[in-house]
Amino acid sequence: MEKKLEADVVFSCGEDNYLPDADVWLVIDVLRATTVMTRWFELGGIELYPVKTPDDARALVQELRARGSSPLLMGEVNGLPPEGFDLGNSPVELNYELIQEHYCGVMSTTNGTVALCQAASSGRPVLAASLRNYAACLDYAMTLGKRIGLLCSGRKRWPSWEDTLCAGAIVDELGTKGEVYMTDSARIALTMWQNRGSNLVECVKKSNHALYLGQIGFDEDIKFCCECDASTVVPMLTAEEGRNILRSVSGSARPYPRVREAIAPEARITPPETLKKPDPFEELLGYTRKKDDR
């Protein structure tokens, strides 16, 4: 009997978090790290080094410059670029001209790059997934195995609304490939995705991190990060000389060639009568917004 597809979701990253076994890991940080990584390769970037801390990033940049490279130093702490960084963590601010000057990049973020490094420690293949490229990432992941692990970066070791939604989108897409065994966490993510409502941007804007990004002036980033299934780029993590390096293994900036609704996920699943119902997670969101930001 042919083995079923499997989906497992881990809701947040952290060195102490247990990662179950999987054939391949898709790391998700919708707002905004894995979206920026996808954009980097869409614009022609060659390689990108994800590291855990700003100090690690600065040290690596000095090392690469000593070798004759000219890396772009980018990332964030509390949503803003740390001192001495060339760029923050905005996919909108990243542009073709910057990539032409810097084919190599070094990146440190609060959650996304930490999650990538954690997934790398599993010894399994690791891909950087976002709403923008989730279908392409899943297609490539399925060439590597049937057990699909989804690691949500979360926010400061807590689950995040937008990353869990993206995990649900991937589980939903996996269900179109065949029969899927889902863990409880995968079912939770899928349920969130299926009940997101008619407007994905507005749904994501309810998240704690999106509210914060809006307050510091990054509303356009949120809209960009919600462009679903818009890219065929698949960033994959490899290890060379003790360093984790992302390179694109597939795709381009062209929209993903699908017959179904590629750029409008709100057209999928949700029937018109569902749109009249209140958001089943509104009470939960209200509760989480009252908690202290960790």
C-alpha cells in the first residue's frame, strides 16, 4: 500500500522546541522574513546567509568583505533595522538596483532566521515558505518526501496568527495531492485557513504583529506579504563551511502557472453563505491582543 502524505505543524520556533521527524521542513515567517527571502531571489539575488543575531550578521559581513564580496546587510530588531544595517526587513523596500549591487546578502531577524537555523539542525532539507510562494514550495517539498513538516516562526516563541494561516494554506494544498494524515496541530492550522473570511489582508491585519507593523509604518508590507501563490521561487537551505546558505532551487518572478485561483485565495473554499457568519476566531484574537507582548 502506498504511504499516505503526512502534515505536521509546529506553531513557533525556539531552541528548546522539539521538532518531530519529517522528510522536509518548510519554515514560515509571513511577516516578513520568508517573504523577503522569496523576494530576494525573485529580484535576482544569488545567495542569502540567514543568521540568528545582529552581531552574528555584522561579523559575517566583515568576513565576507575580507574575501572580496560585497554583501547586503539586512534584517530587524523589533521590526526596524539594527544599527549599521543597510536595509530592514521590508519586501517592498528591497529592489532590483540593490540586488544588482549586492548579489550576496546576510540577514538576521527576530524570528524567521532563528527558525531556519533551528530547522537546519534537524538534518533534513529546509525550504523558506510564505504565502507568496507556498504552492511552489510544497510542490518542491514533495519531491523530497511525503512527510511534510511546517515550522511557523511565530513571534518571540509564541504562535502567530499569520504564520499559522500560511501553514493551513499549505495543508489545504497538500490535501489536493492525495489522502493526508494530519496531526492535531495541522488540523488547527487548516481550520483557521478555511475560516479566514473573504479578505485575506484584513484577516492578517488582525494579528498582533500586523497591528504593530501598521503602527510603525509598514502597511504596504502587509499587503505585499498577503499576495498568495504569486511566485515560483523556492529558497532552499544548504550548509557550506559551517554556514547556512539560502539559494533558489526553482522558479522565477512569474506568477505560479495554475488553473485555479492563483492570486485570489479568498475565492477558494469559502462559500458565499460563510461570509455572513462572524469570524469564529474573533474572540480568541481579542484575548491575545490583551496579553502582554512577549
